[in-house]
Amino acid sequence: MRQEETEITVEELLDREKIRHNMARYSRGMDRQDADLIASTYWPEGWDDHGVVEDTGRGFADGMLPMWPTLRMGHMLGQSCIEIHGNLANCETYFFAYHRMGDGEATRDVYLGGRYNDRLEKRGDRWKFIHRVAVYDWCRDAGPSVPWNDLIFPFSAMPVRSYGATADDYSWDLFANAPSRKGTDYPTGPGGHK
């Protein structure tokens, strides 16, 4: 590992941003439950090792499908240590991940903290994962989830687009470059949100 960096070229700054963008796209895919988006962050031969699952990027993404009906996630990425060596990059990024797991009375809130240890490869002008290893530093099971209801926050008065669900939250409209609509143009209430 390089201990000092006194000069970074503009090209390396752009490459670092492209690497961070690939990591953000991965997290968005996980949180929005989009297997195609997750898989698109890996090269076809790339693989993922999350400890309990080791598979190709596509296999890992598709393996999430049966879990998503009873799983909601929110990933936050922290600082990254990125070293670029030609068309390869080694990257360690801290993460904090919230998981709402289960259904009904069995729903629990679980928090994980750790680091993604990634090797990415640049092909053309795109950086994608060759392999990703999740290293877990801590876990907190917060116990049964508090229901999302109006006792906590006025959820029933909010438009559906304001719920961080899967296919109906506002981010889908935003990234599809759909015309902006006011919240009053959407139905109100949880719309099936858990």
C-alpha cells in the first residue's frame, strides 16, 4: 500500500470518481431491489463473496430475489482507500447497512458495519468489480421493528413516492428522467410499504 501520495493526475481523479460511482450503483441496486443494476456493476466473470454467499456478480444479484419480499435495506458508503495500478484498482470502502428483515410480528431491524474489499478493472472507460469481499466488523440486532404508522410519523398523509419501497418510490421517476410531478399527483398512504 502506498503510504504517501503527493501527485494525483486529473485522469486518476476521474477514475476514482468512476469507481465510487460503480459502488454507489451497487448500493442503489441493493436498496431498490434491482438485480439487473447490481449485476451491471460486475464484469461477467466477476464474483462476490458476502461470507454466507459466494457467486458470480450475476448469481449473487439473482440470489437476492427470493429474499426481497421480506427484506428492506439502506446502505451508506463511507470513506474509500483507492489504489490504482494501471487498469486495476484495489479499494476498501466502509459501509453501514440497515436491514428490515422478516414479515409481520417477526420483522426485525438489524444493522451491519464493515468494509467492502474490492478489486475493480477498467475496460475502455468503465470500471467494474472483478471481485468483491464483504468484511463485517460489527452487527447489531435491534430486535422487533416498530411498525411504520402515524404514531411515529404522519405516514398516511404522505404520497406513495415518499416511501422508500422498491418500485414506487420517487427515485425511479427521477432516474428515468420522467417529468417532475408534485406529491399531490401521487396517492397517499403506505401503498403496501412494510
